[in-house]
Amino acid sequence: MAPSRPDNKVSKPDIAKLIVDAQTQLEIGKLDEAATLAQQALDATGQGGDFELSAANLLGTIFIESGDIDEARAAFERAVFLDQDGTADEKIGGGPEKFLLLAQLSEEGGLDTVQWFERGAAALRKQIQALTEIPRKTPEQQLAFNEKQQKFGGVLCAVTEVYMTDLSWEPDAESRCEALITEAMLIAPASPETWQTVANVRISQNRANEAQTALRRSLELWQDLPPEHPGVPEFPTRIGLARLLLETELEEEALRVLERLITDDDSSVEAWYLGGWCLYITGEKLRETAAKRSNGASGADEEWKEVWKSSRQWLTKCLKLYELQDYEDERLGEHAKELLKNINKELGAPTEGEEDEWEDATDNEEEDAEMQG
């Protein structure tokens, strides 16, 4: 993408209009037009101009949407130069957002990512403190306060994840993670992400019971909310939750999450895979229990087979989508095939009636979801 440059000097009112027009083009998905207008505004206002911060931030946002990461990084770094502590008014491009985006765009990762997150966190702290000092908040101020606390909690969780991955070799990694999640629990206890991150840390510490408690608390915060409610975590966050639930042997809770995920998006390879894996584990446990019973456990021997049939259906759907989408995660595909092979070895190949029954059930679920939507 190569935005064109203006030929003539543009007046201040015209620069403001260029920015508004660029935002409009961005909102309707016309990224080339949006970038051209934003670049024109940035060039017209020049270094030190009244609209430089606003135009630079907007241009960075457009470049993220278009996938031009190097250009986005350069635009946000220019914005940081103009507002180094994030105290400028958010209406003109100030605030913490540019620091948080640069953390996500960091080429180096690790400490560089953490440093950008910390600058964003510092700006958020100041905003939260300013709102805290208002004795009687308006509804708008209270909403802003709540949103900033949630965002701050999210930043703390993001830094924790960096210390658990890129910086896990640091000698103080565990103590930093502990401090970060402690603050997150105080700042954003109503955020599912907070408790999910707590669980991740507890798993790494081999504190399985505490991890389970945190995961259940995360789930309780949103599981009864309607699909479109803003309190429902993003799809990738819920995929991560399902993985953690499986890791802590909470298969029943994991399956509930995954059944809701495929209702939200039935084209997710990972959701179908995790559901198949979850049912495979459940069936395996039922099979082991049945084998231990000395009285033959009437009906128990059949229960695990039915669960494995369901697992086969999920895994078959997963692999169909895997091929259709040219999915890149080879390990996922190989594991799904391995599980399916094990099931077929024990149960034999699926009957035609079993496949038809699954297709009908899937179609009915989709129709019900559409009617409810």
C-alpha cells in the first residue's frame, strides 16, 4: 500500500476533514482509501502540527488492518515520540493504546514487549487514578473507570504470559508472574481472563486444585450470558480456556465450552478437534472404570463406546475442515488422525446410519442457533 501525497497545502479545517474521512473509509473496510487520506492529513499537518498525533495513530491503525506491520510500527512510534507518557487527550490520539499495540507488534518480543506493555500500564494507572479521585462519578465516568480497570487487568495478564513463555528463563520469572496475577485479581476480579491466567500460572506450578478453582471461577463469570453479551470472552480466549480445562481434567466443563464454541463458529478446526479429544478422554476414563468393576457393570461397557462414537463424529468433522481449509497445524491433524484410528480399531468403522444421524443432528443444531439468533 502506497498512499499518495497531497500536491497543495491543506488548511486546518481540511486536515480535520481528511482525518474524519479516513476514519469513515476504515470503518467500511476501504483500507487503501483510508491510508491515502490519513497520510495526506499527516503530511499536511507536518511535524509539530496540531493533527500530527491523531493522524499518526489513525495511520497506524489502518496499517494494522491492512497487514502492513512495519508501517504500522513506524506510525505508532511517531505517535509515541509526540506523547511519550500517554497523558495527551485520547480524543487526539493520546492515552495508552499505542504502547499496547507496539507491545503486540514488537519484532524482538520478550523484554521489548514487556517494556511497551509497562508503558501502557503506567498510562492506564494514571487514568484510573484520575477517575478514582472523582467523588461522584457520572454513569459515563463509571463506565470508563470499569473499562480501564478491565483493560489494565488484561495488560497484567499479557505480561504474565510473556514471562511464562519468552522470558521463562529469567530467574525472577515466577515471582514476577505471582506479583502480576495478584495485582490482576485485585484490579479486575470480574474478568474471565484474569482467572484464566491465574490458572495457567498455577498449572505451571503444579498446583492443580488451585488451577481448577480459578478455571471454574473464570467460567462462572460468563457461561450463563447470552452469546452477544460483551462479557463473553473472545473466541480465541475460550479456545484457550477449553485447553486449560482439559489439562486440568475438567472434561465436563471443557465440553460445555466447546459445544458453545461450535455453535458460535462451526468452521473452527481447533474447536472440533478439542471436542473430539475431550470426548475421547471421557470415554477412556469410562472404559477404565468399567474394566475395574468386578460385577460386570451392567451398561457401563456400552457407555464408553457411545462417548467414543461422539468423539469420532467430532474428529471426523475436524479433519474434513482441516483438509478444506489447508490447515497449517500438522501436529493437530496427526493427533486427530491417531485418535480416530484408535477409536476405529476398538469400535470398527462407522456405519452409514451413524454418519447420517450425525449430519442430521448438526443441521438441526445450526437451525436452532439461527432461530435463536
